[in-house]
Amino acid sequence: MPTPFTFINAAMSIDGKISTRQRRQVRISGDVDFERMDELRASSDAVMVGIGTVLADDPSLTVKSDERRAKRLAKGLDENPVRIVVDSKARIPTNADIFRKGAGKIIIAVSESAAFDRVESLRKKAMVIMAGGNQVDLPELLSILDEMGIHRLMVEGGAGLNWGLVKNGLVDEIYSFIGNLIIGGGTAPTLIDGEGFDEANMPTCSLISAEKMEGGVLLKWKLKNA
Ligand SMILES: NC(=O)C1=CN([C@@H]2O[C@H](COP(=O)(O)OP(=O)(O)OC[C@H]3O[C@@H](n4cnc5c(N)ncnc54)[C@H](O)[C@@H]3O)[C@@H](O)[C@H]2O)C=CC1
Ligand SMILES: Nc1nc(O)c(N)c(N[C@@H]2O[C@H](COP(=O)(O)O)[C@@H](O)[C@H]2O)n1
């Protein structure tokens, strides 16, 4: 089944953490990296995050630049890409910023384990896609998205969703900005968490580019099996 071209974009510390041990957001990127991220959002059909990121950071996932939103409108697109939250148990608060800020389509992907009344209240706010039994079935979700015309998918974390996608071989490229700080903490989320790969199954990548940026470095990787 075809799936979209899917890339993860994230910012991490020197030691590979993407937030603090309390899951508090850290400003790792500088203005240049935030502009690059905004351009990636504007050029994508959809932007996806996990429910952990929504509960921790309450992102709006909107395109921030007026000019980029205007360019999308001029092309006949919505001003924001489709915003997608992977939320097996339909835990997203109905007053989350994603519902309150920015125009455009919103998709909440849930599983059969989500409570019926939660799903019904979300249907008033967004399109709901049900895929999977206990957890969202990511291969099924991505093939549904592809059928819907979403062919370029930007994933903005967090650590658990990144793992689920990489584990299932659904990621084509990973872009990570490594900022010049150390967060530390054995329980702080890293770029990819989950249970981890056995040595025999670890995916390998080829380096697309390495660029010095704002005291840090932007690495772009292509997954070899993609
Ligand atoms: N520095 C950066 O670039 C970014 C940092 N973050 C940070 O990441 C942290 C959130 O990461 P996590 O807690 O790991 O949450 P997450 O955003 O990765 O969401 C994980 C949740 O997604 C749901 N899910 C449903 N189906 C799944 C599947 N098949 N596979 C995996 N997950 C599935 C599960 O409920 C799971 O707990 C926050 O602290 C946030 O600040 C998030 C985005 C970007
Ligand atoms: N790329 C990047 N750099 C950082 O330094 C960050 N702290 C984050 N965090 C993620 O950015 C998203 C913010 O979205 P909105 O501005 O609310 O649209 C959110 O997903 C954070 O986790 N990213």
C-alpha cells in the first residue's frame, strides 16, 4: 500500500534529548531553524504529532509566516497544511490550541480503544480516522492519508510517535537540528524512544547533508530501507 513521503523534523540537544525530564519544551532552535521549520510546514501536505506532544506543548502547528500562508492560498491550498494528531485513546482536550488557532483541516487518528463519547465530541471539531485496535495502526493510517491525497507528510514528534513510525519502516528522511546545549536526564525524551531495536535490526541511514547553523548543526539523513 503506498504511503506518503514522510520525514521527521526535530530539534535536539548535544546529548540527543528533545525536552526535559519533566517533558517541558526547551527552545533548542534559534530563529533560523524556526524559519526552516516553518518553510517545511508550508511546503507539506500535512503535519503530524503524537498526543504526548499535544499534552506537553499544546502546539498549534500553524504556518507562522504571513507570506507563506498567502503563497499557499494563492496556490488554492488551505493556509495551513492538514494538522494530524495520533491519539489512540482520544485524549486530546477539546480546547487544545490546534482547534482554536489557524484555519484548515484537522485529523485526529484514534484506535478502537477510544471511548465512544470522546470520539463523538471530537467529530464536532475535526475529522476522526479510526485505525487499529489498542493503538493507532500507523501503516494503515499512512495509507489512508495517501489515498486522501496527502503525499508529503512532516512529522514533528515526539519521541514515541517517531519510534512507532521508524519501527514500521514508514520514515524516508530525518532532519535533526542539534543545538549547543546539554539537557541530560535518563528519562528525558530523545529523538526516538520506544523499546528500541535489537542490534540485528537497527536501520541505517545515509547522510544527505551536515550544515553549521546558529552554533549548532543541522543533519539530514535518508533511511536506507526507505
Ligand atoms: N524538540 C523537538 O523538536 C520536539 C520535542 N517534542 C517533545 O516530545 C515530548 C513528547 O514525546 P512523547 O511523550 O514521546 O509523545 P508523542 O508526541 O510521541 O506521542 C506518543 C503517544 O502517541 C500515541 N500513539 C498512538 N499510536 C501510536 C503508535 N502506533 N506508536 C507510537 N505512539 C502512538 C500514544 O498514546 C503515545 O503515548 C514532549 O516533551 C515534547 O516537548 C515534541 C516534538 C518536537
Ligand atoms: N524544531 C523545534 N525546535 C525547538 O527548539 C522546539 N522547542 C520545537 N518544539 C516543537 O515545535 C512545535 C511548536 O509548534 P507551534 O509553534 O505551537 O506551532 C511543537 O511541536 C514543539 O514540540 N521544535
